[in-house]
Amino acid sequence: MTTTASFPTFAPSINSFLDGGPDDAFEPNDSRADARFVTLPVNANNLVVKEVSEDWYAIQATTGARILATINFTHNFGDIDMQLYRNQESQPIAISNSTSNSETIDFTNTGPANLFFLRVFLFNDTRNTYQMSLNVTGGAPPPPPSTVGCFRPSDGFVYQRFSNTPGFADNSFFYGQAGDHPIAGDWNGDGIDTVGIFRNGTFFLKNSNSPGFADLSFAYGSAGDIPLAGDWDGDGVDTIGAYRNGTFSLRNSNSAGSPDIVVNYGNPNDLPIVGDWDGNRTTTVGCFRPSNGFCYIRNTNSSGFADSDFFYGQAGDTPVAGDWTGKGFDSIGIYRQGVFFLRNANSGGFAHIQVNYGSPGDIPIVGRWR
């Protein structure tokens, strides 16, 4: 007598086979941290979503921009749904979960420029294929990106790139001297970041990316402090700060005086990073722990637990922060022996942009240079 296995017994082996089958060219994009940054517009066929392998796509939208995403599939082969997330928010801002053969999300960004994540996933079943159209139209022009640069401490030369690509300097000039610590900021509110140096407790700031004498110079902090620059109060002008042994001392004007904001954050051996992490036009504090490569960032200039923490980099790296693609907020990067590894999200994962620029021993600086 022949014995036939029951379907419940046989089904797991089928599911295992389907889960392990081929995928599409956007892989790996199984999570928000691994989301694929796509070139718009997207019109793609034969995309694959699995029970064990969701699909995540990253897109940027400025104020007033319309995000339109549509997928078509055969519902009887597995119900596919979509969700749209803003940056690292835990809850979706738009959902499409019908029981038809298509799903559509049509969302207009009324807030500031930001990064958005489209999640395509199976509500049930094991595997299905779909066609997708995805585009972002309208909206305000994106802000210019922050791009890389280097300060050479052996001779005081500054080298700036106008794109996050390897190549010769688009602008280079002498400013400072051996042993100085470079910074960059928009000191006069004209929308362009320019250089500054910190030397033994004195800041020397330039309003142009060119050689010459400082436009502003004043004492603040002490020798051995790590200099900082950011728009701490959201007035459109970057001002200075100093970090010492786990304490941020921030000024709201580029002048000598007492700190306007004091934030105890991080450990004494941490390296400071500052940026507009949430796109609200205010620069806030963060730390990079060089012993283990962890980042801890705050969305307010106050003490407390990290609003976001994640692993990125390794011991010996130098942290940087900037808006690498004009998405509307700053995200992390690290500099390692002449190579920038830049992320477009404040999360762990691989670099979205890698730029070979500078030489080992250079100090990284980043900014909107034009």
C-alpha cells in the first residue's frame, strides 16, 4: 500500500523552497537599514517579495513634493501591502492594504525636506511577484548637499570638493598652520559654509573659502578642547562651541563669553558629532564612541538618553555629519585613512556613498561650499 504524506506535513518543505528561491536586482533591501536608494522614476517588472524578505526603497521629498507609488500583482498568489515611513519614525504615515490586485500610496509632503521609506511586504503567503511604478514630483528645490573636504595639518592647506566624488580639489587654499584644528560653518547666514580654525583656545573664522586673515577672531574654550560649529538656536547662522570630557559648551554668537548652552552628554573619551538630525533646522549634539564604533545622537541640546543609537564605523575612525544628498537633514559619516564612508540615514548599515579623498593623516571637514 502506498502512503501519501498529508499537505500540512509537506507544506513546510514547499515554503522553505519558495523562501529560498531567486530574488530581484534591488536586493539586498530587506529592512529600512538596507533600503535601496532608487533612481526616479522607477518602472520595474518581475520584482520579488517573500515572507522572509521584505522590500524597502528609500526616496527623498522636499516640501510640497508628491510621492506616488503603485504596485500590481496577482492577489490570489499572495496579498502584498505597502507602507510609507518618514525617516526613522516608528509608525507609517501612509498605508495601502486592500485585497485587490494593486496597491497605491499617494502622499504629499507638507513638512520639510526629508527621507522617506517605502515598505513592500507580504501580508500572507510565502512569495509573490509584482510590478512597481514609483516617482516623486513637484516640491521645492532640494537644498544643496554637504560635500567633503580635508585640512592637511602638516602645512595648513584646505582642500574642498563640490561633489561627493573622488577627484582633484575644486577649491584649495592655505589657511591656518600646523597643529590647528579645522571647522566649517555658515558664520554670516549666507547659505555657504566657510572655514575656521581653532588654535589654543582661540577661534579664527573666515567668511569666504579663500586665504587671508580671519574675519572674526576671539577666545573661547581652552587648548585641548574639540571645536564645534552649528546652528544651536535655529536662527540660520552657525556659531561655535567646544567639547571637553563629555561636556558640550555652546555659544549662540561668534564672540567670546560664557556658554549659552551646556550639555553633559557622552563619556570623556567619546568624540563629538553635531548635526540637524531631525530636519528641524536646529543643530543638536551627538557622540561617537571610538572604542566600539557606536553613535549616540540627541534631537535636543539637553542631557538624556540617545534618541537614536547605532553601530557605524570602527575604532580609530573620525566621525563627520552632513546632508550628503540634499534630503533635508544631517546623517552620519566616518573618515578613515583618506576615505569617507557616508550614510543617508542615521542607522547602522553599509555606506551609501564612498569617497576616496585626501591622504592618511588629513583631518576631514564637510560643508556646503557653494
